[in-house]
Amino acid sequence: MDLTPEQHRMLDGDYGKATRKAMQILVTLGDIYSAQRLVPVSSVQVAGVSYDNLGEAGLHFLSEMADSGGQARVFTTLNPAGMDIENWQVLGIDPGFVKNQQRVLDAFAKMGIVTTCSCTPYLVGNVPHYGENIAWAESSAVCYANSVFGARTNREGGPSALASALTGYTAEYGLHLPEARRPEITVEVHAELVDTMDYGAFGKTLGEQLVNAGGKLTPYIQGISQVPLEQLKSFSASLATYGGIALFHMEGITPEASSYSPPAKKISIGNREINVAKQSMQGGDDDEVDFISLGCPHLSLPEIARIAELLRGQRVDKEFWITTARPIKQIADRMGYTAVIEASGAKFAADTCCVVAPLKGRFKVMATDSAKACYYAQTKNRFRTVFRPFDEIVQLAIAGGHVEQGGKA
Ligand code: F3S
């Protein structure tokens, strides 16, 4: 790989031990993927933040980087941690875990990384623009940033994202290169897609079909005329989870779509496929639900406003987590949404989520509108899942609430 004089000096240790280690990681990755050079990144998003996933080995690596002088050279934010930094007692998180999670966050903070722990960094100020190279790690955010913003990032691992933060560079391969961003298969949509649940189911069935069609094909999606941000974030999360997809083009919606013609290879998705996907995530009855979670990916402010509207004057009788980024929660506080929601008995879980918090074995059946959360609830936490539309999930939480399938409480 061709390195600039500055990059050579980083590799030689002129900028300290941590920067040298970071540059070694990037050069090794570049060699593996035959990158010609390193390119500057405008922002970084680091995943692998929860102590539940990192363990002592991961914490040791971070502490070493922090103690040997590592400093972020570009704006860098974090993926969710294993706990709400302020509200962990209410959520029943073990104090021993809290201590270790705090050590992780302290190490990141020491490196100048912004400890906003969210998988929707684009809702809280980490917003790339079209054509910018970035180095993000959270799969749903990577898919969103590449597709909806037209920014350029591979799905980084924890160490490679940190390496980009400490150097300001990433190896130029994969989705940083225009030729790797071309669509490979046309997807004709003939289904009625309305809410976040619909788009989650769409992401699941499309992701699985793309895997069957040859694996990780970039789709060019036709047939959707309008789609709100919340549905796009749900779709991005699901497509990344079930298909390993980091980029999609949606005709009339995403900025790069107009640069391409629809590929000749085609598949079609209708209501039947969407319904099969929905059914595949139903693993329990409403009566069995003992945990409810909304906010995968982290909730936007309008979603929180909607929860407050539905919960006003109501009482919930199940553990109900509302997961979002801390700055969004702070606006919810100011708007009075938090007071309404907490008066019902529902709980905010900012900085964290139902997947990265240490919840294994704590509940039996989780209800959610998120296809991604269903996947990890089943595989990581061994919960069964009830998959329903957003409003119905809130109704399920309300004391005595019972929701007919597709109906109202
Ligand atoms: Fe975000 Fe956690 Fe879902 S990181 S995308 S809320 S699994």
C-alpha cells in the first residue's frame, strides 16, 4: 500500500504507541483486501462497547490503547453500551457489571471519543454527507449511512473502527470504491408496506432471498414511492441482520439510485413473502409476554412522542424498555414526554438496548416491532418473541391490555 509521509510516521511510532498499533491494524487490513491506499474519514462510529460482548479481553485492549496515549483524530461516537449510564438501577443491572461497563466508557472517554452510546448516531449529530468516507461499525447504521446518505463505509469491526478514530484514516477497499457500490439485482416490491414492522419483515425476507441468490448482492429496489426515516432505519437494521447487506439503492428515495439502471437479474416481493416473514418471528402468545422493548434501532423523537401519546393516563404492567440515545431522551425530558411515559411505569433505557444489555435468561417472551431485535432476542438472549406493529406493542404493555392480531386494544 502507498502510504503518505504522515502515515509512515504514524506507523513508525512518531505519534505514540497507540497510533502505531492503530496504523498497523489499518495497514494489515489494507493488505488483506488489496487496498492501494488509506483515505481520510470524516467520522467514526465504534461498536463493541457493551462489556457483555467485550469481556475482560476487550476491555484490556481498550485500556492499553487509552493508557498509551491514543487520541481520536476525527469525530467519533459509540454504539450502545450494556447499561443506561444514569438509570441502571431501575433497569435491574448488576452493580458488578456497571463497574466494568464504566471502565469501558472511561477508556473511550480518555481517548477523546464522544460517549453518546447510540446505534442511530445520525439522529444525534454524527451525520455524514453524500460521498464522504467514514468508518462506522454498527451494521444497521452502516447500511443506513451508505444507502440513505450515500456516505461510504465498510462494516468495520470494533478494533478497525477504533484504529480509524485514532489515525483519521481507513483502508480504501470495498464500499469506499465506486465499482463496489453498483446494484446487482433488481427487487420489485408489490407489497403494502406501512409501518416499522412491515419494513422489518421486508428486510428479513429480502435479506434471506439475497443470501439465497448468491449472497450479499446489492439490491436496487423499485416500487416504493415514499418511506419515512423510522421505516428506513428499521429496514436497514433488518436487511443487515438477515442478509449481511451494507448498501441498498431505492429508486426515487436514496441518492445514488439515479446513477444506475435497474440490473437485469430480478426478484419480486409481495404481501405473501412479507406475511411469511412476520409469521416466522412469532414465537409466543400475548399472554406470555413478560418483556416489551421498543427502540431497535434507537427511537427517534417522534416515536417517543407517539409512545407518550398512547401511554398518557395509562398504567403498564410489564417490564417495558424504551431505548434511545441520551440526547433524544433529553429532548423528551424537556417536552414532557418522559414524565408521561415514566408515570405509566414504562422505563427509559438510554445508552443501551435489549440486545447489548446483560439480559440472558431474565425474561421468557419479548414483544417488539423490530425484526432485528427478534433475531438477537432468540439467538443471544434465548427469549421467544412476539412481533407486532409499534402501536400494538404499546397497547400490549398496558395493564389488562390485550390486542387482537392486526386490531386495537
Ligand atoms: Fe441498535 Fe441494539 Fe438494535 S444496537 S440496532 S438497538 S440491537
